[in-house]
Amino acid sequence: MAPRNHKNWLAKPKVEYISSECYNNHEIFEQEIKDIFSKVWVPVCHLSEMDITGSYRTAQIAFRNVIVIRFSSGQVRAFENNSVTRPAGHDMALCYHSLKWKELPCEIKHGGMVWVTLDTSTSMTVDQWTAGAFDCIEDAIDTEEMEVFHYHKAVIDTNYKLWHDTNSEFYHDFMHYFNRVSGFNDEYFARKNIPFDNGHVNVSSFTVNYEEYDGFEDRGELSFPNLPPNQWYMVDLFPGFNFNLRGSAYRSDAVTPLGPNKVLIEFRGYGLKNDSESDRRTRIKHHNSIWGPFGRNLHEDLIGVAGQGTTMREGTEYRNILHGRHENSTIHDEVGMRHYYAEWGKFLERDPSSYLKEAA
């Protein structure tokens, strides 16, 4: 077979694909902000980050400023925020009336996450929006109260969907030496990608052999409630939120798109509120050794998506991104990618495989 030349590469393949414009076009990005992020439920923080009356957290959804406040009743409410600039504090519950803020729908769900939507006319609850995607870890994250023990953020020159993609496809796992050593067993390759309504996917579990990596230890004793030892579940929520449960530690990622080629990612690590001091130290060690800023895996993922962002930014050569692997929904099947971009196309009412010049 003759090698593919430039003309062959640009030709439309006969398998599923999306256009690279999805990652770099300003018009598409503005439509995503208007038609996706302004309408969906967004996990803005965790209840444990607002531990006393008057505690608040600020966030940004679709370039609109949002504040969530904990009141004396314990209730958490969300508002559009046009005056508070600090990211967090403890003095807001008594003065919000004078600021005449617009209230937004707000719910506490799925392990104590605080969810907010800008869509004040929505009839969809958070449970309806997540559509069962959390069922695989519900007993683990809702049985006992959790609290945040780790927070950091990163601003990366890449499209927000590329970060979500790296949590949705798993052939990049070959990049992670730690994963290859501790996890490439028969159970790993048999894991299933399970699609849910609204573009969400969860990934079934398998047993991770942590002790196979030099210096690491078995994590079974500190597994989350109702979770068998050393399991690893993942929940990917459309359009850009990820929840990772690795036995003894839980992590969430939340994206805030800043432009077609820039994204803010917030990372949180969680333990159980009733952890002993010794157990908490161990959980933090387990979390940070993989997912901390200097852990084994996270920086490799960030480097990977930054490189992808460089090759796909505006002005680069148009190309078709293939999502054509079909492997019975097992771990390297790209069903999660296809499911995500099918939902993306519904929100934007456009074919993700087409270019704007073709759509026109």
C-alpha cells in the first residue's frame, strides 16, 4: 500500500472523526460558551470548603461571575456576583441582601459537590442531568462525609475539550510508566466505557497493583466505604468535569474555558471527614504521589494536552481527528469520545466533523 500523502491525509476518512476546528475556532468557542456552559450544571466547589456560616466561594461560569454562600440554616445558595473579587471568605451571609444579586439554581449532590447553573429556567435537577453516571461510586462517596484536603489549579494553553479527551480515551495510558507497571493486567484491558444520557460516561473498575511500583504500597486498608480494595473508577461528565476514585483517594477536575486555546483546570483531592490524623496523612500521600503537582501522572497528562494544544491552535493545518476504534466498549474503544461529540453536536446544532466553510 502506498504511503498516505498530504492529499490523502486531508481526505475524509470512512470512520468516525471530528474536525480540528472544534479545538481552535473562535466562533465555535463563543457558541460553546453560549449554548453549553451557560446551560449545564457545573460543580463549582465542595461543601467542606464552606464550613461555617457566611463562608463563600467565587467562581466563573461562561465568563459570568458566580458566588455561593453558606447561610446560618446550613443552606447553600448561589448568585451572580458583580462585586466580590476574593476567591473565598467568611463574611458574606449578612450583607448579600444589600447587593441585589440575581439568585441561581444550586444543589448539593454526589459526595457534597456544590452544583450551579446559569439557566434560571431549567427544569432539570442535578440527578437528572448526571443521569446515573455516578451510580458506580455513589455508595463510596455518599456513605460518609468527605472533605477537601488538596486544591491546586493550572492554566494550560490548550482547548478544554483536549483535557476532557485525555480522561476519556485510555490509549494515552501507555505514556504513564506508573500505570503500565501497576495496572496493565487482564482486568484493565477488560474495563468497559459505559455511556449515559447527556454525554456522560463512566469507566468500570479493576484492581490496581500499587505495590508493583517501587516505593508504593498496597492501598486496600483505606479504601473508601463499600469499595473493594484497590479499585479505580472514573466518571466523565459532559462538557468537562472528571471524578476519579482510586481506592484510598478521590479527585475531581473542573474546567473553566478561557479561550479556544486556554483553559483553567481546578484539581481537588478528598478524604473522609472522620479520618484519623494518621489515615489523613496516608490519604494525602496516596493522592499526591499520583495526582499532586509533582505526582507520577498528572504532570504527564498536562504536558500531553499542552502539546496537543500547540499542534491544533488557530492557524495550524486543518486535519481530521479519528475516533474510530471499536473494541466492544472495552478500555481502548473510543465510544466515550464518540458519545461526547455526539452530545456536543446536539448542543451546538452542528456536525462536529464539518468545517465552518462547509457548514456555510
